[in-house]
Amino acid sequence: MKQVPPGRSVEVRVPASSANLGPGFDSIGLALGLWDRYVVTTSDSGGLSIEVTGEGAGDVPTDDRHLVHSTMQHTWGVLGVAPPAGLRIQATNGVPHSRGLGSSASAIVAGVVAAQALSAGLGLDDRDEAYAEWPAPGQPMPVDLGLAVHVSSRLEGHPDNASASVLGGLTVSWMPDGSGLDRGEQTVSARIALHRDVEVVVFVPDTQLATRTARAVLPATVPLAAAAADAGRAALLVHALATDPSHLHAATRDWLHQEARRSSYPETMELVDLLRSQGHAAVVSGAGPSVLVLSTHGSVEQVQAGSLAPRWERLVPGVPEHGACIRVR
Ligand SMILES: Nc1ncnc2c1ncn2[C@@H]1O[C@H](COP(=O)(O)OP(=O)(O)O)[C@@H](O)[C@H]1O
Ligand SMILES: N[C@@H](CCOP(=O)(O)O)C(=O)O
């Protein structure tokens, strides 16, 4: 088996994401302009070194349990290459953890694309011909984004966050035969151009909620009427985001997951209810507890938390056109 060579270094930047956007549960995602940055370097001396600054510093493990590291090992297994003898990961994290902003997906995507990039030129596929020589520092390093969507979605367990972090912008993801993530199907994503007027506001609380905990309260089955209503609104949501933002308020109604999780994030729903009563297209961001408002450039200043403001940090992060970026160091 070929081994990832020593002496390679890449810089990887990956954006946050907001999943669901109301009715698009487990399928629709939007990249947000909050970024994690990693420098990943291989060496010929054994051992692992991980340094973390920013979000998660002091909380995430800095040994082989670190999510970026474990994801890289998994990805090298998928690619059929042996890991390098030594690995250094320097993380500067800007994506808040356990706030419904896709931090775990960002970390997983970083691990997948870093592993792909560092294995370039090993003759693993046709694309590799171009990397017979390791590129000069500063060069962008393209990777197979379709593979990145698939591998990161399977590791994350749902494709909405990971797809947006890989591709940027607005994404809709699905499994071609519809039988779910746990049977090995390829995950596919469509990248949809956002209407130029769309702008987003995010309200981030101090409190955290693990996605696993928020998923545990969801029912295994839902009434047909709820599924039908969400399907219609999800279709309208794509139209509203791509073509006609005047429909955003109606398009962000959801009957599948937000009410079922209300007791997990009462303050989140209090803010969602307040903003929606004022006509803003507010939703729970991912599994919460952050709140996302889909607005327009002209209306964004009107999107305020009012009397609830002290509990929330208000951000206008922008929606990046591109997702994960990889450069040679
Ligand atoms: N950049 C990162 N580096 C290492 N671990 C991370 C990173 N981001 C997230 N994680 C792990 O993922 C957990 C949060 O994941 P999750 O509950 O899915 O919330 P989120 O909505 O932020 O994705 C963190 O507690 C941490 O264990
Ligand atoms: N579709 C998922 C999205 C979870 O997003 P996160 O950012 O909270 O991890 C869900 O709603 O469970």
C-alpha cells in the first residue's frame, strides 16, 4: 500500500453551515461565512501533534480522538493509502461548537479534504497525474468534491451541513435510491444559486446543545399531513431562495422537527416565534440552539431580537460562494 509522503503541508479553510432552513430537514444546507482554518503537515518522524486555538480550545481532545485527525485516518482508509509516519494539525477555529452551525461537519469536511489533498500524486486516480510533482506553496489544491460530500456526509450522519461546507452557497442533498445513509449509498448534492437579494442574520446563544441530543427527541414516524406540508414548503423554499425571496416567510414553515424539539430549546423557539410574528423568515439553525433568519439586504437591519437581545449574539456572516478551500503551504 502506498503511504502519504512526509514533507507535505496544506492549509484548509472550511465554512460553517446552517441545516434544514425550516422544512428542508436533513437535506437543505446553507454555508455561512464563519470559518475554521487548519494547517496540516506530514513528517517522517512518528507521532501526532495537535494545537487548537479559537472555538473549542481546551475542550476538544488533542490526541487521536480529535475529529479532524480521526476523519483523516478514515479517509485514508477509504482512499486505500497508509497514513504518514508523523502528522501535525494546527487548528484556528471560528465556528462555534454545538450551536447548530455545523461545527462537527466543518471539522469532518476539513479532515476529508486535507486527507485527499495530502495523498495527491500517489496514482490513486486519473486526476493524480497532475500532481506527480507536489505543487509550489500558495497553489490551490483541487480535490474530488463529490467524494468529499459523500465521505463527510456518511461520517456526519446527515448530508445537509457537510454538503454546504464542501460546496458553499445553498445545497440540496439526497441519496439516489432514497434508502438512507446507513447502507452505503453515495450522497449527491446540487448547488443552487442564491437570489442576489438574500442576506442572512444569525442569533447565537451562549448555551450549547449537542446535535445527538436534539436528534434523540425526534419521533420515528410523522403524520402524512406533516410530511406533505413540509414537502410543499421545501419546494417553495428553493424557489424563494433562488428566484423570489418574497415567499421566504411562507417557505420556512416546518411541521417535522422544530415543534418536536421545542422543549429542548425553549428560548430558541421564543425568539423564532417573536421574529416570525414580525414577518421575518426565522428558523432554528440546524438542531439548534442558534436561530437563522433568511432576509434580504434591504431588510436586514430590521431583524433584531428586541427585548431578548441580551441573550443572543447577532451576526450577519454572509453566504460564501465557495466551500472548503485547500492551498499548498
Ligand atoms: N473544529 C473541531 N475540532 C474538533 N472537534 C470538533 C470541532 N468542531 C466540532 N467538534 C466536535 O463536535 C461537537 C459538536 O458537534 P455537534 O453536537 O454535531 O454540534 P454542531 O451543531 O456544532 O455540529 C463538539 O463538541 C466537538 O466534540
Ligand atoms: N438535519 C440535522 C442538522 C443538524 O445540524 P447541526 O448544525 O445542529 O449539527 C438535524 O436537524 O438534526
